[in-house]
Amino acid sequence: MTAFMDAFTAERQAAARSPRAPRVPYTVRAARWLARRLPAWPALRTLLLSLAGFGMLTAAAWTLHLAAGLAVGGISILILESLSGGERR
């Protein structure tokens, strides 16, 4: 039994002496993962501002008249498609 206890104590001391890799919090891991997969901030900002701007213009036209809202919505979609760099075939 003493041999077992000596071996166990020696292994625990060896494990305590060996350096451990620092623990990386899950929030840091998630931020790194998102940074690799999301587009750069300027592209994301441009997308959000364009969608919000065209959405507000469409909502304003919608309050004037249904036909005006539909027309502005269609024009907004066409402009967004051309701004997105869609290629014609």
C-alpha cells in the first residue's frame, strides 16, 4: 500500500510542477471565432446603414400611399442589388 501512496504522491507533485496552458474564457473564444467569420467592420457598417436608410425611405413613402411605398421599395431593392456588386450574365 505504501508503494501505491508513494507513486500517487510523486505523480501529483510532478503534475503540480508542470506548467499548464492558460485557460481561455469562452467569450474570448467566441470573439475570435466571430472575428474570423464576420466581414470587416466597414463592410458591415455600410450594409447596415444602407438597409436602414432604404427601409426608412420605404416606410416614409408607405405612409403617403400604398403605390408610392411599393415603388420606393422596388427601387430600393434594385439599388441595393446594384450596390452589392451583382454580376450580370
